[in-house]
Amino acid sequence: MTTENNLEGCGVEKLATILAIGITNTPNYFYQADHLDFYFRVTKSEKSAIKKRYMHLSEAMLKENPCLTIYKAPSFD
């Protein structure tokens, strides 16, 4: 007899269960503009050894698709 919820053939012993969902608002927060200064100060790594950073977006791509720079705008619609 097979049932719709029979998972024995898949090798699954138990189903996952969500026990609780919660939201937390910690007392520690940083504004986006201040976060990097804080991080580099507390990690004592104010000088970086990184010479290059690679990005997929180019200035030409952003000029061709200005909606990519607008908050909550549909990106390619």
C-alpha cells in the first residue's frame, strides 16, 4: 500500500519541522555609511592588501539600464 507522503523510497527518515519563527531587533545597529568604518576599526585592518576588485556591472551597463540603480525598480522589465 502506497501513500502520498511515503518517503521511504527516498531514504528520508523524518520530515523537517519548523518549531518557531521569530524576529529580533538588536540594540546594536549601524547606518550603512558608518558600517565599513566601524568594521575596519574594530578588526584593526584599516589598510587592505586587496589590489583589485572585480565587478560584473560596468558603468556602460548602468547607463544603458538606469532602472538598475533605482531602489525597488524592476531590473529588466
